[in-house]
Amino acid sequence: MLVIIHGNIKTMDAKDYEDGYVQIEDGKIMAVGDMRTCRSDILWENDEVQIVDARGNLVMPGIIEAHCHMGITEEKKGMEGDDCNENVDPVTPYLRAIDAINPMDAAFNDAIQAGITSAMIGPGSANVVGGQFAFLKTHGRCIDKMVVKAPAAMKVAFGENPKVNYSGQNVSPSTRMAIAAMLREELVKAREYYTRKKADPEMAPDFRYECWIPVLNGEIPLKAHVHRADDILTAVRIAKEFGLRMTLDHCSEGHLIMEELREAGFPAIVGPDMASRNKIEVKNMAFKTAGILSRKGILTAVTTDHPVSKIQFLPICAGLAVKEGMSPEEGMRSITINAARICGVDDRVGSLTAGKDGDVVIFDGNPMEVFTRTLCTIIEGKIVYYDEESGLM
């Protein structure tokens, strides 16, 4: 058992505690509350209890990266470490991120030291359909033991990236029309396959289309790479046409069509606004977008899109979104509970709530401020990073 005491606890749930405790047992949060309600027999009469005295510092749920390519595009990459895009076939739904993510990538350690305890990781955007994302914890050496949800989303991409990748190969898609048409064709074939399979449960599985069943069932969303307003609306059009869940990833011009997005009802994962505007379709990228969308009632998370910008700067990206108009509360939610809800894992992570995973971070200030230090990172009740100078233990 691990108990954090005397913390300024930000639960991202119904109630916060200025002087509170978090009790974790068998990797799960057992209790969160005011120090006055913490049982003394747990703290002082049990040799098996590990005590962390937060000393009034901020205690909050582990930070969540809702969209990145950590470990699948390694920082010291070259061809050997870059497994982000199978860019010889525009439609590859059967690819699984878990088969390419390298947890030895230094970015995982950077994430842990920044208080990032989980991340949605998957293929890039060179293909119309890139493959299946996975939601992982950031600590571990074996992907299978780090997985929270896999598959967690199906990557699709619109706009400049598939166009640029395939136009030089003299094959489709070289236009936005072809991108949309190829995605529709794939979805129609997948739907027909699913209809046949439901009619004949003994039918032999087809590897290419079996991976679409969780999408068609509504168990996982399309994860749509979209920057430009017209691409965002094309993604919305197709998702509505097929009755699918979807997240709008990047959503760089979302602030230009905010009424349409509010009406559509899909969540947005905004960023990487810390990166340069190195493509035509990101010319209107800005930190103000996240705040504009959240104020319109659109469920919004912030992303680094690592390695486009570094994963350890995720809380700073949220802070810059706050600087440009997002409320401080929504800034914190954009990297915790909002990200968890968008990724479909809010039953496990995103808030300090009894029954959820024991993913907790202690900071000496607000993590959205650049001078703030991470004092302790805990994943499933285990301390995976500790600042020796903090004196918490």
C-alpha cells in the first residue's frame, strides 16, 4: 500500500482537498479525502505502508498525452528507428502500433520525468488509413504489460500528408477527392464484410477487414489527422455518413469553423502548436484554438504530437493555451480527464477517483508553468520517478 499525505490535491473530479491524502493499494486508488478523515492505523501501525509526505505540494492525476508517436518514431531514429508510416500502401488498417513501439525510446523516460503517465500512440499520417493506435502507460519494458487499451483508435488522414506521399509515386491519392473516396471505399467493404460475418458467424476471418469491427461497432473511434477547415469538415461528413465515432486530431483551423464543430459533436485534440508552421495546411495553427473550442463546449485536449514537439513539454503547451485564452481549469483538464475521455479510458485514468489506476504526480507548483518541477511520478501505485532533493520520503 502507498499513501500520499498532506497534499494539495487536485482530483479533476468533484472535490479537491487543500490538505488531503490519496491511498493506493494493488495499483488502484482506494480512497481520496481530507487528512482529518485518514485512518491513523493505516499510516502509523502498518509496516507494509509506504508513506509519501507531499508537504503541501500539488498532487494530481498523471498527465495524459492524447496523440503522439513516441517509441514508434524514435528520437535517435534514421530508418532503423522510424516505424511510423508504411508509406508504400495508402490503406493499411491492419497495422498495429503495439508491434512497432519501442519502450526503450528515451522519450518514455522524458515523459515520466514530466509527470506524463500514459499516452495514445500510433502510426503517422502518410496513409489514408494508417493503422491501429494503442493507449499505454509510459513505464515498462514490455509493451504487452503497458497496454491499457489496444486497439484504441483507427488512424485516418486527410489533406496534405497523403497527397504529398503518394503523388510522387504516381498512384492515388494525389487529390483530396481521392483521399475521401478511398476511405469511403474501404469503409463500404468493411461494412459489407461485417454484415456477412454477422449472418454467418462461422465464416473464416479476413485479416484486412476484421480490424474494422471495433470501429463499426462504435467501440473505438476513427482518429482523424485534420488541419485545414475543409479537411475537418470532410472527416465529419464521412463519420456522419457511416455513423462512426471520431476524434479530430490537430484541428488547426477548428477555431474558424467552431459553430459547425460544436454542432457535429466530435472531440478535438489540438496541437502541436509549439511546432513550426512548416506546411501550407498549418498556416493558421495557433495556441488560441484550444481555448476557443473549449469555450464552445467542445471536449478538447492538447497534444505535442511527439516528436513534432517534445512530449515533456505537454504541460507547457497546455499553459500556452491558457495564456492565449483557455481557462486554467480547462488547461488542466485538457491534459488529464478530457484527454482520458477522448481516448476512451476515463474508467482507468484522468482523475484521482476511487477505483481508478493509481497514477499520481506531485509537483512543486502548477505543471503548466515553466519553472515547476516534478517531485514524484507514481504509476499504478509504484514510484517510477523521484526527485531526491524533494524530501518527500
